[in-house]
Amino acid sequence: NYLMKKSKFKKNNSFTIIDCTLRDGGYYNSWDFPIAIVDDYLIAMSAANVDFVEIGFRFLNNDGYKGPYAFSTEKYLKNLKIPNDLKLGVMVNGSDLYTDIGWKKAIVKLFPEPADNSPIKLVRFACHFHETPNALLAAKWLSGRGYLVGLNLMQITERSKNEIIQFCKSLSNFPIE
């Protein structure tokens, strides 16, 4: 509730709907969806008044075969037929910000374009608590480039209520939606 009061997502007391079917479903087909199916899916999500479709990931490394929605590159996504009223998002694993090149070079590599030049408008970080420091720094950088940023805390049930409350209060210093 504390964060929802500060959120840019909130639209006149209505819900913001984020569909994660393609990103989550990619675990079953290595994020290798035919482009025609994705185009049809985006049209269906627009018709259903979905606000954002999380199209896939932006993985930093390619270990083994992964389809185009595991990387969701700017060039590839610009080939999609994205309805005007639908926005795209991607997920980034917080662990990808802990590499030998550092979080800043990693996030610049993953998001070379500002949001105005990208089909991506929302970036969600999937993080364990210990991965949040770099994700929050990356969130600040992305927000400065016009992206909306979300944080998906993994294994949150392993934390106490007080830890969660304190962490959420600390997010007020960062541009997390």
C-alpha cells in the first residue's frame, strides 16, 4: 500500500495489468515463439485492455540455445506489430548485474537505447534480497533514460514482515514502480 501511493502506474484508482505469459511461457520453448503468433498475441492483449506485455527477458549471457525473446533486442522487437495502446516490458535477472564487467556496463549493454527510442517501456528486475543493491542503481539509471522500473523480490517468504516493511520503505529513495 505504501508503494502504490507513490506509483506512476496507478491510473485514477484503476489497476495496471501486466501480462507475463510470453516471458514466463518461454521456459517451455526456450523463448522461441513464431513472430506471427506474437503479433496475434499482442493484438489480443490490446483488445483485452492489458497495459503492458512482458515480452521476454534481456539476458546478458547466452548459455545454450535461447530464442529471441530471451534477449528481446531492440532490433528484433522493432519488427513486431505492437498496437499503439500496448506497452512492452522485459525482465532482467538481478544476478546479471553481478558480473566481471560491473552493473553499469551490463545495464548499458542490455539497454543501449533510451525509452523514447525503444519498444520497451518497463523493465522489471527479478532479484533475491542480496542482489537488490545493483538492481536499485540500475533502476535509477534506467529511470533517468525514461523507463518505468519494477522490482520482483524472489523468495520474499523467507524474510520477516519487519524486513519486508523496512525494505519497502527504503525503496522510496529509488524510482521503483
